[in-house]
Amino acid sequence: RAAAARSARTPDRLRSPIVCILGHVDTGKTKILDKIRKTNVQDGEAGGITQQIGATFFPLDAVKRETSKLAAGRALSHDIPALLIIDTPGHESFTNLRSRGSSLCDIAILVVDIMHGLEPQTMESIQLLKQRKTPFIVALNKVDRLYDWKAKPMTPVIDALPAQKKHVQDEFKRRLEETKVAFAEVGFNSEVYWDNDDVRSHVSLVPTSAISGEGIPDLLYLLVSLTQKLMSDRLMWTSHLECTLLEVKVIEGLGTTIDVILTGGTLKEGDTIVVCGLDGAIVTTVRALLTPHPMKEMRVKGQYVRHASIEAAQGIKISADGLDRAVAGTQLLITEDGGSEEELDLLRVEVMKDFATILTAVDRSGVGVYVQASTLGSLEALLAFLESSEIPVAGLNIGPVHKKDIVKTSTMIERKKKEYATVLAFDVPVEKEARELAEELDVRIFTADIIYHLFDQFTAYMDDIRGQRRDAASDDVVFPSICRIIPQMVFNKKNPIVMGVDVVEGILRVQTPLVVKLPTGAWLDIGRVASIELAKKPVQTAKRGESVAIKVVCKNESLMFGRHFDGSQPLVSKMSRKAIDILKANFRDDLGKDDWRLVVKLKGMFAIE
Ligand code: GDP
């Protein structure tokens, strides 16, 4: 099939590149998209910019008009027919534009607020772009917020910036340098685009204002020149179908439809299509290929234009039967040799592969959190983040959180892993019944539409649980220690015994039961450490090398220093199996390497299995 695809490529014809916009909330993604769409309208020309399903079609004539304001733009050769700019900004649409783990987004605009620098979701976006190896340019937005900026509406920023006062230019330079340092810290060289001599190794930064429009021509110029320069091979038009499901939507009068982005080949009415479904592959026939009506103002409800066939690259709504359980973020396939059962079987397997790949993320031990997302793409992104933060996943699902998801999650409580009795729900609704059941079964549900918010919630919860456990275990835990009694510093020989000791090994902690080895080889219980004083100040623990005064409360009232034991043998923490388990489960980080070695030694001394 790869060979067929290659032979079907048309070298002298390129398709429109797909452009996505990503970045932290409130950086101006929506505003930039608006500004791009309205570009020519403001210039008094319609410009042929049209709305498609999920995308805006930006013809090269319109780009030319804008970029002609730039010296470099005038020399730009135009081989691509248009830019296809995805309308919904953010991770969701970016992650859904995927096919077999690689991105169908050809180039991304990462929006950074010049006043704020790189923010948490910027980092998330960068990680996604890295994962999918998607080239991107940076819109360094809100330059108009620089103090004293004089607006030059819709002017190339390369001209607008030198026209500013010196202190404005200085502040710009300072913030530009800060941004470059921040990008370097996450592994990217970057340079303001007019100084960028190597676009392959350096990310281009474009200062923009989505309010007054400075930099918008520059942004369009870069999108066109970079896609043509870097990816003419990738953009070569091919008759081989490449199509991805962006959204599954119920439309009045049409039933469940799918919104797709066609990046390769041609779709026709009557085509037999195969898509990934929650309960297995769906095979159906295209009833109608729809795009929005061009005259938006006259739009009557449900009015779409029907097409007999549509060529890439385009955003299209497909109406067909049986699409209710289709999974967004997966590829759409069509039959090529007439749809024999044999071919259909192959396509069914192929289309479900995405799902199969995702299932490998589930931890084989069966212990971990339950994750749920709206689409395969977002689920994939979420799983990648969980993996990088070493949070195990025991189960996953796509779509709203139902009761059965809660039941599955609750098994973690039986397995004594309460912290994992947690559903991380990314951008999906939780059914009322599911919420009630979760309450009843003590299952936690965290919902968010920003990945890092889910992490914040989950990590805070983990810390909280750990704290509670430590508190509960605090009476039973035994820290390993060996102390030498200083005989001339025994201030009280009988209960409570008060004496000076040197901590020879480990950590001496309040509450620790201490024992001493008798000449017979038996262990004598001395009592529990009630308090510790270091340089006359009470402390909870004393480290190896410290000399402290301790008070030990003895169970045996008649026990006496000098009679039943003396300073010839050290005081040792009385270890037990249970104490070791508690140490491991809740106090792992409190002990150093040497302390753990001492635990092993004590295990041997007390003959613990
Ligand atoms: P999004 O969350 O990234 O889509 O951000 P929006 O496009 O919704 O913008 C967030 C806020 O920032 C809105 O109040 C915008 O008006 C404002 N904003 C966006 N771009 C600019 C800009 O270039 N300059 C200024 N001053 N404000 C902007």
C-alpha cells in the first residue's frame, strides 16, 4: 500500500497545509484566529476566506495580499493552494489530528503571552509538539501591552517595532531574551524570525498583537514560507486517502455525524468507510458529504452544502448510519477494491489498531488510576503525561464516566490501594449516578479540561493520603538506630530512665522501643523513648553522630540501669516485620541509604523473615 501511495503522489501539486494553534489559556489563541479570519474583511475585500467544518480555508490570494506588505513577502512564491487553519484552539484538536501516533497537523502556532513567558500549558503544548515531532512557530503575543506601545494596525511587526520609542524597543528586547532563555531551558533554540538564519534548528518567534494586528502578516508569511521550504514532500498531493475524525456530533435532522479533516485523497458520496468504534470497527456508507453554507448570514438551521466528492485538504461533515459509537481522534479508511469481505476485515483490524496501541499503556499489575477522556487523541496525550510522572494506569475508557467505570475503579480499595481508587476524567462529563456511586464507594473523581490541573489535584490528593497514613502509622513505626549509653551521664537509673547517649547508627526517633542484648544472647526490653533533647532543646529525631539526652519509659517498673543492664552493650531499635512494612510503605524517603542498610542488619539480628 505504501508503494501505491507513493506512486499516486503528484509532485507538481501540493495540498494545503493543516495549521493548529496551541498555548496556555488566555494567551490570545482565539483572538489570533479571529484576527487572521478577519484580515481581508478589514481591508475591504472578501478574499475568498471560507468557513469549513472545523477549519478556516485561507486561500493563497488572501495570504498574498497580506504578505505583500512585507518586503520578504513580496518575493514569496506560492505553491500551496491555501492554509487550512483548524478553528478550535488547544490540545484537543491537535491531539485528534493524528494517524498512527504521528500528527496530521503540518505546522503549529504556539502562542506565548510576551508579558507572562512560558506558562504551564505552554510546557504541555511543547511536550505534545515534541512527541508528535510537529514543527511550530511562536506567536509572541500581546506586544501592544508593552508600556507605551503605539499601535500600527495590521502592520508587519518588522516595521511596527522600529517605529516604537527606544524604551519600548528595549523592553521588547529584554522580554525577547527572557523568552529565548526559557525556550533553551526546554531544549529549543529560538530566534526572532527576521534574525533566524536556520529555520531547521531554530524556532521562529513572531511578535504579534491580536488586538491591533501587528505581526499577523508576518505570521501568515512564515506559515507559507516554512511549509513550502520544509515540507514540500510531505505536502505533495496524493490520491491515497488520509482522513482523521475530529469530532462526533449529533445534528438535528441528520443524526450522528462525524466531522473529519481530509488531508489526502478524495472522498465521494456512496464510499464505504471504516472507522474505529468503542465496541469495534464500524463499516458504513457515506450518505452525504457536507460543508457549511458559504453565506453565513443567511444560514438556515441545518443548511449545509452537499458535495458529490471532495478533495484534500478540507474539513468535512460526513452523514452516515451507525456512527453513534465512533471514536474521535482516529483515522477513517475507505475500501479501494470494491469492498470485498477480505478487504473489509483488513480495514477493520487496521482501524482498531489505534485502540490496541493505547491499551498497552495499562499497567500489567492491575494497580493504578483509571483514566477517562473524550477522544482517543486526548486519552493518548493524558497517558503520555501520566507515564512521564510515573503514575500507573489500571484502566481506561473513552466518553462520559458511567457507573461501571466507578465499579472498576473501586477494586483498588479492596486491594488496599486507596490512592489509586481514583478516576482522572479529562474533558468528559460524569453521570449523576456515577458520582453518587463514587461517593458511596469512596472513589475519587477528578475532572479537568487541562491536563496539568488533573495532575495538581491528583498529586495534592496523594500527598494528603500519604500524610494521613504517616500520622496513623506514626505510633507503630520504628526507625532503625543503634546508640551507645554514656555511663557517666545516666541521670535517672529507674523508670523513667534518663540518660545521655551517642547515636552510632541510624536515626533515633521519639516513640522507638529500645532493647539491649544480654550476655545470655536474649534481648531485654528497656522501654520506649518518650523524649529526646539535643543541646537542651527537645527534638523528634537525632541523627548518627549526635549526642543527646533521652527519657525512656519502662514497662517494667523495677528495671534498673547498673543492675539489669549496663553501658557495655548498645541500645538497639526493636525491629519487627510490621515495623519494616510501615517504614517501606510510608517513610521510604525519610531514611537514607545507610539507614536502610541498618534495617537489613537489624532484620538479621532479630531473625525477621
Ligand atoms: P485564549 O484563551 O488563548 O483563546 O485567549 P483569548 O483569545 O480568549 O484572549 C484572552 C484575553 O486576552 C482576551 O481578553 C483578549 O481580548 C486578550 N488578548 C488576546 N490577544 C491580545 C493582544 O494581542 N493584546 C491584548 N492587549 N490583549 C489580548
